[in-house]
Amino acid sequence: MTSSKPNLDEFLRDAFSQLLRSNADHKHAFRYVALATSGKTDIKQRMVVHRKFLEPGISHICTDSRTKKIADIENNPFASLLFYEYKKKLQVSVSTRVEVVKEGVLYDEYLGRISEHTLLDYSAFPGPGMKIADTSSFKGGDELYLNVLLLHWDSIDLLQLDRSGHKRAKYERVDDRWEGSWVVP
């Protein structure tokens, strides 16, 4: 009886396949991701909508320009993403550089896709994190505060949980390719 050894390239390809699938399947677990940024005195994590994944490791996330995450990123353009697909028990942890896009082709692409309902997310008055009397005490404002976060992936840590044996690999971006190695889970 022979058993096939896991392949590093195949492991990464499978993760990328799930990420690409989440572009079209809005119910996919990878559609939502934990984004962590670092401020001057703290680290903040929040769940965000992962708008798009492009190979070989680019992500898009939309946000309101008045949020704390924008101030964090302008102070320190490094962040991390954490995806988890519970059915496959696949965790994808990413270290990334973040670029804030406020105009141009990418910005216009997302501006053109925003529904009327979603506009409130980027035009609420008062702004995100401000105190209000109750949950109905804010409304859509006249200005749009949309920013697109363009995330350039630098490293990936993949963990596959499995009763028959967990597997984990770390990948570093080298130019436009990924170099990986197996590590102890």
C-alpha cells in the first residue's frame, strides 16, 4: 500500500482555488476575513468583507476613509488577514502590505458596483465609531467616504486540520512566485 505525500504547490493551489471561488460565491466562508492593523498603542482586529482575490496574492477590501483602520494603515502599512473555511477546516493566515486607493480605475470599479443600500456604509453621518443615542440615530450623508484597500500579500501560512494528521506550510513571495516549506502544525 502506498500513500501519496502532500505537495506544497498543490496545497497552495487548493487554497487559492477556495479564495477565487469566494469572489463569485457570496456565501463562501472566505468572503469574510479578519483584518488586523496596528495603531500607535494597540492592535485592532475586525471582520470585513473580502471583495476580491487575484492570483498571485492580491486582495481588495472596501472601507470608509474615516475608520480607525485607515489611520492605522497610514501610520503602518502592514496588516494581516485571517481566513477560515470551517467545512474544510482550512486556515489561511496572510501578512500583507496595504495601499489605500482613493481614486483611479480600481476605485471607479468599486464605486460603480456599490448598491444604494450599501452607500450608507460609506456615507453614514456621524462617521464610524462615533457615539449615537440609539441604533436609528444615524443616516446617509451627502459625502461618500469610500476607500479601496489594495493588499499585496507577502507571506502565507496555511493550516489544514484533519483527524488523520494536520498539515501546515509557510510560503514567502519571491518576485511573482511563492516559495514554500512544510512546518510542524
